[in-house]
Amino acid sequence: MMCRILTRREHDRFLKVTRSIRIAGHSTSIRLEAAFWDTLDDMATIEGVPRARLIEQLHYEAVERHGVATSLASMLRTVCLLYQQEKIRAAQPRAEAGLIRN
């Protein structure tokens, strides 16, 4: 049985959106699906920084760790995926605790 994740989502979450930001004084454009921009907005809110600042910091971290950031869009998609996975893991103990109490 298929999970039907594509048919249960709004089409606009899949649309690609291009945004321009400045990193180290240089303008760059990033094209991501709307769902990734939403996740980056959530992350920026939690960190208490504007989205552009979050992306800039993620870029610096990638360069610091790996020496280069070859594809900013790919790195951001991966970061969004890891962020969502961490949210799920953090929620699991609470959900399991709720099941035990019932």
C-alpha cells in the first residue's frame, strides 16, 4: 500500500521558490521547494534570527566543517531533513510517555 504522501499535500508546497540572500557580502540566489523555505523559517524562528542570517550561518558551518560548500541548496535541503528528523525523535519520548499513562 502506498503512503499517499504526495496526494495528501497541497500542491504549492512542492513549487520551487527562488530567494536572494547575501553571504559574506556577495548576493546569491537559492531555489528550493516551498516546503523547505517553511522549514528554514521555523528554524530561524527557533534560533531567533532572520532566515537570511540562519542560511549564512549554515553556510559558514559547512565551510568550516568540510572546507567548501559546493551546493548551498543541497546542503539546506539536507539540513531541513535532519531538523525534521530531530523534531520527530524529540517528540517520540513524549508520545511514548503519553501512551504509557493511558
